[in-house]
Amino acid sequence: MEDPKKELATMKRKASEIASKIHDIVEDTLWSEYRDLRPLTEQIIKAIDEYHEFKKANNL
């Protein structure tokens, strides 16, 4: 198993990448890509929930 701190950092990076996609849509293409927001928000909520669960489970 990978170092828990590195795995946590990877999880955080993945959530940040989703947030960046949401930001780009809101800033640049809201009126044409607004339908992409719902699946992205579902993904980010899941990613952050998993991050917090992992953090708690590994006492980080």
C-alpha cells in the first residue's frame, strides 16, 4: 500500500482538478457547457467525501 499521506495528497489533487474544471466552465463557457456542472459537482462531492473518510480512517 502507498504511503497514506501520499495517497491523501493524490485524493486532494484529484478533487482540485475537478474544482478547476468547474471553475473553467463558470468563468469561460457557462452558457454552452452548463450541463456538465451537475456530473462534476457529483464527482467533487464524492471525491471530497472519500478524502475525509480516508483521512479519518488513517488518523491523518
